[in-house]
Amino acid sequence: MIQLGLGLMGAYCSYSGYVYLRSQMEIEQRQQIYQSLLTQGLLDQKVRLLDPRFRSLRILGRYENPFPEYRPQTLFEFFIMRFIELTHYGRRGGLPVDPKSLKKTLPSAYPDLDLILASRRGEESVKGHPALPPLHNRMSYTWLGQSCGLLQISSLSFLLDPMFQDHLVNKYFGPQRYVSAPIGLNTLMEKTDGAPEFVLVSHDHPDHLDPDAISLIGNSSQWIVPIGLGKYLKDRGVSNVIEMDWWDRLPLTFEKSSDRVTSHYEVVCLPSMHWGGRTLMDSNSRLWCSFMVLRDGKALFYHGGDTGYTSELFRKLGTEFGPVKFAALPIGQYSPQWHQRPRHVSPSESVQIMKDLQCHKMVGVHWGTFVLSSENYLEPARQLRMLARKDNRPNSIIVPQCGRTVVMDTAKMDFDHDEKAAKEGESVVYQ
């Protein structure tokens, strides 16, 4: 038995070492090709996507990160962290024992269903909302916990990384949600004319994709996912799915009405520095990504999903797509940094991504939902508010309230204008 264990450990170490060396060799080779193309002047605006550094990378049937900043996590590190968590004294994340104290520090709001429904129906005006932007310029975002959000651009709806469950494994074991979803998915669909037109899933981790959401939405929406996740959805009865590789572009098709007649929408699948897998056995068998939503060739929204910080990538995205109107960027699950930094960003790194993307406005997501790391549950929000004050942009760097619908006027968003926030019905409107 000992010999078998040692043999398995040796095989795993050999596999991990080989994958790491192959990844480093590929990164170095891509960098050399990039420098050669740069020297020859072949990376101008017309052919800039020839840049080989940020193409998806697959080794021995599994996806790997092609970024020099990335450090892979081995099973040894995984189990060491689980041991550290088990020996932690007190409640992880500093969560208060009293539910009332938790609710006081992290209050939720109810989504503005009147506004969401009116926008879906292409209505210019909404009762109780006299100062709304015109429908064509109207963009709203409702944070629903973790990286899950409902985005509306004019009358078009996108559900992002759907996660409505109160647990990741089951209700008895594993991480439990400490702030419930502000609305159930079933209720959201009933009150807003059904499923959204599109569902964007950045990767397959349990906190970004809820199995019950798959069943509820089914084929009513067009699912847009990275490579490999399509099979997972099809195994659960969903055939209305499109898989994308990094840098793939997808023109969106839908029933034409109102503003959609003249506007051309497009989703671009983009790299992120993360990893995939729902169990230990399927680690990195499916790709991970971020998404950019464009209208008439201009970047309106960036969905960061989950990522570590890699400066060259995000600067390239800013060069390629910037300026970007609005982004939902992760700000939590970054501690301890020696363990988390290759895969998750801190609030300061998230703000740097915003700057790299030349982004006018961001909301910080991926916090305040599950305890998945060691920082205090309120620390991401506190740090982001501090950074917003430091940059004197309190209405451009936003700590969202779970469930609160925020509304923006895409025609007024610019770097020189930190829009004022005003309560408008159940929403916050930035003017």
C-alpha cells in the first residue's frame, strides 16, 4: 500500500513538473515569436490579433495559463490550505455570529423589476423614474451576489455567471452562502417576461454556475460559454449553447425590436488568468475566460469573471477595445496572497485593471457571498471604497449593494465626468 502511494505521488509529481516545464517553454517561445513579429512591424492595427502570447494553451488534454505571472497550484498546496482552514480559530472571514449583525453590515436590496421589465419591453419611460436615460443610452446592472449579475443594454438582457443557490456542494457540507440571493431566478424570470436573451458563463467553478439555474433556464436563453463547457450543459439537456475560444467574436442574433433594429451587438471571448474544474478530477478540462460586449464596434461592458492580474494582458485589452464604458470586476478571494494571487485579484489590482482597460466605471463583484479565502468579509468593500476616495472617483469605482439596480447613461460616461448618483425608484441612477 505504501509502495502504491509512493508510486502515485511520484507519477503526480512527474506529471505536474512536466506540465509546468512545457508551459514555461511555450510562454518563452510565444514571447520570441511576439518579439519577431514586433520587429518586423507585423503587429499593427490591422493584424494585431496575430499576437501569440495570449492564445489559449492546452497540454496533455488540459488547459494551462500562458502567462509568466501564473504559478500553478498543486494538490499539495490545495490540501495544505484545507488543513490551514481546519485549524483556523474562530469564524472564517470574521463573520458575525448574530444574523442581525450580518444583515446590518451587508444589507440587500430588491431588484428594480419595474425598470428591468420596461427596458426588456423597449419602453422609453418608466413610472416613478422621471430621470432615466433614453432607452438607446440606458445600461443597467443588478448585482445578485458573487460574480452573478443581470446586465441590460437598452432592451437586451444578459445574465452573467448564474449563481442563486445557498450552497456550493450541498446544504450540509461545503461553503454556505451567508447573504442569500436578493431574488430567486424563477421569480426574476416570472416578473421580467421570461429568461434573458443571453447567459454568459466565464468558467465552470461551482460559485459561477448553479446547476439549478441550468435546469430553470434550459434552452430559453442563448448560452455563451468557453470551450468544454458546452458538453457539460448538453449533458444536462441544454443544446442552445455556443462555445468560444479566446479572441473568438460572436455577432448576436435575436428577435428585432426597437433599438435592436439598427444596432449591431457582438460578444468577444477574452483571456483571463484563472483555472477551471468542478471537482478534483476535471481540473482544467474546460477553458475559462472573460467577456466583452460591443455595440456598433464600441466596448460597452466587460465581464471579468475571475482572474489574477497580468499587466501585459490587460494593457492589450485596453489597447484593443478601450475605452470601455463599464466593467464588473472581481475584488474578493485574494488572501493569503501567496496562495490566491495567481488566480484572484485584490481591490487595488481590480482598480488597476479598470485603468488598463481605460474603463469609465466599474462595480466590484466576487465578494460578500461565500467565505472562500481568509480576508475579512467586509475588507474587499472597505478597500475599494478607500481606493475610490483616493482617486476622487466615488461614483465611478462602485461598491454595489446586492440586489440594487444601478443605471447609467452611456452617452454621458467619460473620464472627466464622475457622474452624480441619485435614488430613482428602486434604482440608483448615475447622471
